[in-house]
Amino acid sequence: MSTGRGVLLVAAVAGCILLGLSTGAVALPLADVWNGLWHAGSSQAAIVRDLRAPRVALAFLVGGSLAISGAALQAMIRNPLAEPYLLGLSSGAGLGAVIAIASRAGGPWSVPAAAFVGALSAVALVYRLSLVSGRRLDPHVLLLSGVVVGAFAGALMSAIMVLSDAPGVRNAFLWLLGGFGTASWQALAVFSVYACIPAGLLFFHSRSLDLLALGDEPAHHLGAEVDRLRRMVYLCTALLTAASVATCGIVGFVGLVVPHAVRTRFRPLHRTLLPLVFVVGGCFLVLADVVSRTAVRPLELPVGVITALIGVPLFAVLLRRTIA
């Protein structure tokens, strides 16, 4: 990527962050945002530092993590329609989180841990359903299995929310639609702990993802351990998805929209693709959160609704191209 494009990318990131910090129920001029960031005693400090800064940072990291998860899954099964939401990972993680809430599990780590177990369970079930014709992993069957498992997990979540008498479970519906209204520095720290290792592993194995995208046989002949790489991608994307769902609910289609947009424009290898996708995904979710806060002000739409309104039409276009 050229220096000029790098400068434009940095400027775009800075612009998205400033927009996220200045937008909300109370709009702040950029001068007030700057004053709130650097002067703890100012009247704007509480809004900027305690409410909007963790929200913008969490939206950026979650968007980037979901985007690189989608890019890795698309390389693994060689299908542009693959992403955590469509493969059942998000629904499985959401089911685990709802079970943790319904069982009144306490502590900031319990819900992310339960979401991770739910995502792993969904991964295992989707994988087993996808093994056909002599234990061959068929990409199209994998997508269909993800839709089935996601629908089943969604039905279980609905049943738990209706039947449980645990405080807050019936309000979990809005949380599952995705949003950053409860973002805090603690939530940002919890997400970072869960996400840094799997994200780092995906970046470290970027060349291996290039080989996987060529197909199993070419990757094997070029020295890649295909089965081990596939397990690593599944595990890393499950952990990133679980951490995202546990902190902000189910936000779908980020892993579909962003990698497709970046590949259409740049078509890079994964060593360049993953950082680009991470940055663009972060900016995309920050902007989606800005829209969710301002579209029907003073009410706030779930950010998952905004991403779905963008992602569903794109998914339909990609599906038609794939079938054709």
C-alpha cells in the first residue's frame, strides 16, 4: 500500500474517532471534545472520557475483530459468503451468554467465558454437520449448517428469555441485537484480554491463510498443515466472536461487508489484507454506532440493526453471484 493511501487511511480513522466522540444525545463541538480529552476538570470530561471514549474504542476493536474473523473464515472455506454471524458462531456465543445471565453467574469474566463455550459448541456442531462424503468439508454445506445451527441457537435463546425469572434476562433481547450503550473501560479491558491472542495468531499466520485460499491440495503441497490451520482459524474466530458478543451483543455482517469491500478495492495478500480489514472494520462499526445514536434521536437503535440493513442486501448480491 502506498504512502498516500496510508495517510488517507490514518486520516479516515482519526475522522471516525472524532465523529464518534462528538456525536450523541448531546452534540459536542470538536473544541469541547479536545478539551474534555486533555483536561480532567472540564465540564466535558465526564461525557468524553467516561462515556464516549470507551464506547468508540470498543466499537473500533469489535469491528476490526469481526472483520478479520470474516476474512479468515472466507480464506479457510474459499467462499465470500462466510462470516461469523452466518456460520452460527454469533448465535452460539449469544446462547452461552444468555445462559450465563439466566443462571445469575456473577463477575465480569463469566459472561465472556460462557459466550466462548457457546461459540465453540456451535463450531463443533457446524463442523460435524458439514462433514460429508468421506469426511470432506464441503464449503456450501458448511454455510447451510451454520444457518441451521444459528436458527436453533436463536430459538433456545428466545425460550430461555421467556421462561427465566432472572433479573435482566427479558431485557437481554435488546442487548442481543447489538449495541454499545453499556460500554465501559472495564468492558474494553475484558474484550482486549480475550481478543489480543487470537487476533495476533491470525495476523501471524497471514501467509498460511494465503495458502488455504488456494485450496487444500495446493496448500498441502506448498508445506501448509491444512488440518491444523483449519482448527486454528476456527478456534481464533470463535474466541473473537465470543468476546464481541459478550461485550456488545450480536452484531452481524461486519465480517461479510468489510472484507468484500477491501478485496474489491485492493485485492491484497492476507499480510496486507488483515490490517486493512481490521482498520476498515473498526471505522465501519464506529460509523454504524454513530448512525444508531443519531438516526432517531433521542432514542437509540441497536447497532446490529444498522449493520444488518447494510449487510443483508450485500449478502443477497453475493449469493446471486456465487450461485451464478
